[in-house]
Amino acid sequence: MKARFVVVIFLVAFIVMCINPSHTFDKFQFSKTDNAKLLFERNEESIRGNSSISLDITFDGWNVTIKGIQEIKLSLSSPATIPLLFENSSISKFDIEKIEVYGAKVSVEGFYDGRYGLLLLNVSPNKSRQKIRIFYTSHYQPLLDVYMRDIIEWHMKSTEDYFYLPPEAYMLIPKIDRGATINVESYPTNYTLAGILKLPNNKYKPLLPERGTFYANGGRFYILLGRWDIYKKNIVIDGKNVDVIALTDEGEWVVDELAKILKAYSSRLIPYPYNELIYIRLKGHRSETEGFGLYGGAAGTQFKSVIPHEVAHNWFGIYAELGVLDESFATYTSSFYNLTSEQLDYWEGICLSSRDWTPIVDINTVTRKHQTNLYQRGGFILRSLQFVVGDEIFFKGVRELLETCHARNCTQTEETLNLVKEIYENLTERNLDWFFKEWFYTAGYPNFTVSSLKITQNSGYYTLILNITEENGFAMPLEVRIVTLAENITKRIFVNGSSFLEVKTKERPIMIILDPNDWIANINGSSYRINWEKFTFEKIEKEELEINEVKVVVN
């Protein structure tokens, strides 16, 4: 449609950090305000329309320059105000070159608070369709950006090798309730283009462009650029094709390992619920082992120590939302992937090193204070629950929990723990209140010991009598392994304060191992501890116990 009425507004001066009240830019007058973002949020409801953005991005290793054209298409039948928010700070500067408005009359108000600017376009339509075109240049320094505009920015740090552009860096933010089409027409060579979209449920979804174009349907959209290689693999899970994609500089092996993880998790839980999984390697703000789960993906600083956990969030934090217990289930689930006895011992040592005595039932927010209890302790408790109820019933219960919490809200910790208990009590036809009370309603650990050991020999057999005690008020089943030169015998007993075990062996026992498969985090069970003075994780010398020439090991 040929526009008959065009209003062209030129901003002939650059908008700098400090704008005096009523300072005028050609036909614009910017008034000082205390909070431009608050004005933006208060300004009417979102208007139905479509937005498209064309970008040319350059990067010199320090500075990003973006030439942009932002187009908003409307179908207004009555006057409306279109708010446009932009950021102008020490690391992000917008030079708005001109604004064109078609199919309407327009007047403009401007506000600035020292960091954010706000343009209010008061649009009076004189055609059935209207179009606003904004021409601008943005200057942004990603490596210096320490603003945390959204929670995901706590997990991403820009470097020369991979950096992100928040929407404030490449566009003016309108209140338009339909999605935006973002076309990156050019960007630095040797970089790969990707994106992360914030969904209405506050989850984040990784996106790959289609010929340089992203279709961001609502929510904040982050443009990512990295010196990644792209590796792709298609696998079949439960009869469904799943595309596995890795954007990383770690090597092609990563996409193969991702495929193994999806198959391993799907075989025990429910089949992977999405059509693709995209892994993006990023730099973290806080540590070298940092990551986050994405809707149909995962992002993190490194694969081996981070991504198996983050992928598990696709089941427990996205398909089903388990609140803070998502972290416990993700930690447990990550143990399906290449868990060794040494890693299990290390995991137990982290649990036992915690200085947080908050029971999991009382935790409703993920914080650094509660991280060990939610992640490591919570995950190990689920391992212990598996031991108590058995593999078949345990995974049947997990599948029931996932389907139940896919259909209902399971974000309240105590309510969800009661649901988990109810599921397993129904499946086992047993009262499991004792297990949930001692593990989820306290923050301690059991202390299993052998208090006495007697051996007698009769008719070519040895009779071993053990008295096993627990000193911290826990009642738990316990595996006990009796080792001789000829055989290993594993028995299972229930210890509630004190229990006796009698075993006959062909040869004299030489070693007793409590909890040989490390199903339970036990006070004396791990060879690792955190040295809080040095803030290091160290291997310790465990005290050896020998009774009647039989070595006793607590695993």
C-alpha cells in the first residue's frame, strides 16, 4: 500500500547520559524523569501488532556496532500511544537517526532518567493500517556489561569468543503483544549465530536462525554470537526423531555424548518430550562450572561436569515443574551418566561437608546457602529412596510423578514431598513416613558403625555375628558385605538403633563393608571433605577400624 502521509522525525543530536529537563532535539523535547522504565510499564496495555527488525552487526573484539531498522505494523482504529524504551548508559548508547510513520498522524513525547530513555508516540490513525519505521545505530560493549536485567544474565558472561546481545542493545522495546521477526543480515565472520528466547512461563528456549532470521514469539530475546562449531545428530527415542545439536568448541564427541544422555534418561524416566535438544557452550559469571537448563536444550561452561545435570531439567523443571526439588531430581538423574565409584564417593563428601542445617522441606528458593542441601543431599536422598523401594518401583514412581506434575502445579516443596510419599506408599503398600521424616525434615546423616564382632568356627564353617548400630536417630535398611578369600557375601538388614547379623562363611572373614554400593550418605562414609579454611576439596585419611583381626570399612 502506498503511504499518502509520512511523518519523518530526525534526531540530529546523540542522546547522552545526562539530559537536562526540557532539552530539545529538533522536534523532540526530552524531559527528565526519575524512572523511565516505570513509565513504560505503566503506559497502557500492550497493543496488537507485528514487529520486525533488520540488523547489521560488527564486533572488533571489544565494541559492538549495530545498524538497525525496526518496523512496527499496526491496525489501529482509534488513537493509541506506542511506548518505545531504549537504554543509554555507559556501555550501551542509542543513536536514533529517524523515525518514519505511515498511515497516521503522530506527536512525540520524550523522557530520560540517566540510563533509560522513553519515547511515547501518540498515534492517530488516518488509514486502516499503520507502519512505524525506526532507523538507528547502537553502540554496545558486551565485555563490560554487568547489568543483570533478567535472571538468565546471571549465568552468561560475554567474552571475545562468545558474547550475547540483550534486547536493549539492538532494539527499542515496544509494547506489542505479538512476536518479533529478527533478521540478522550480517555479523562477524568466524562466529556462529544463535538465540535464547524467554517464554511466557519464564522458561528459556534456545533458537537457531533460519537463513539469519529468528522468529521470537513474545518475551525477551537474546542474540548470541560465538566461535562455535556446530555438530548435529538425529536419534530415535520411543519412535520419535530427535535432533541433537551442539554449539561448542569442545569437539564432535559432545553431540555423541548428548545422544547417550537422552537415551539413558529416556529409558528410566519418560521418553524425552521434545523434538530437539540444543546445547550452547557459554562463559559463566561465577565459576567455571555453571549452567542452566533450557526448554529443549541446555547451556553451560563445560560439558562433562555441568550439562548432564542441566539436560535433566527438561524433565523435572520444564516438562514437569517441581520447584526447588527440580535440582534434587536433576542431580540424581545426572548420575545415570558415567557415574564411577570415585565420583559417588566425591558426591557423598560434598553432602557431608555442608554447613547448612536447613531441612529440604523448609527450602522454597534456590540460593547459594541451600545449594548443597538441594543439589547433592537431595539427589543422594533419591538414591537412598531407590534402594529402599527397589529399582522397578522407584522408576515407576518417578514416571507417575512426572505425568502428575506435568498436569498440575508442583512447585511447593512440602506439598510435592507429600505427593512423592503418597505415590511410593501406594506403589509399595508400605508406610514410608519414617523415611521422609528423617531425610527431608532433618538435615543430618546416619552414623552406622560395627560395635561388636564375634567369629566362631564349627564343622569347617565360620559363624560371624555382627552388632551394627546407628547413632544419629536414623532407621534404614543397610547392605553389609562380608569378604573372605574365597567369596563375597552381601546381606541386607534393617538397622533401627541396633541390629544383629549372623552369617556363615566357608573361610574366615577378613573384611566387613557397610553400604558397599554407597546407597546411603553416611557420616564416616566418604574419603573427601571440603577444607573450609582453604576453600578446597580434599581427600582425607579415613580412620581404619579393626575388630578381631577383621577390617571394618564404612562406605
